[in-house]
Amino acid sequence: MKLFFTESFIRDYQALPDHLQKTVDGKLKLFLNNQRHPSLHIKKMQDPRDIWEGRITKGYRFTFQMEGEICILRRLGTHDILRIP
């Protein structure tokens, strides 16, 4: 699997404090190695575009779509991002 970072995801990432960026880095490494790891809490969103969400921390999420072997990372942030994934 390869990761593709959208401009929105990059902006969201850069707006995070350093300690959360490090947490995101670790979770994305875990995601690359095991998409079904229980700590990621991966689940499909109720969205017709086949968008999924995963957990970074209790309060932070990331959204993504899969296109074959490419994972498109869409958004990153608090639960508010889930309104516009």
C-alpha cells in the first residue's frame, strides 16, 4: 500500500502541535503495517463516497479512501472534520 497525502491533509497536519504530529506519524506507520490494528478503530463512514475514518487519539481522527493499493489521506483533526471528510 502507498499513501497519497491531499493538500487538505497536509494543511491539517501542519496545523497540529509537534507532539500530535509525532503521534500521527506513529499511527500512520502502524496503519501501513496493519490496517486492522485495534487501536486505529477503522470504520466506514456513512457517506456514499466510500470514505473511511481512523483514530489517532481519543479526540483526533483521519479520513481516507482506498483506490486499489493507494490510500488517499483526506483530512486530519478533531471530530469536526468528520462533517466534511
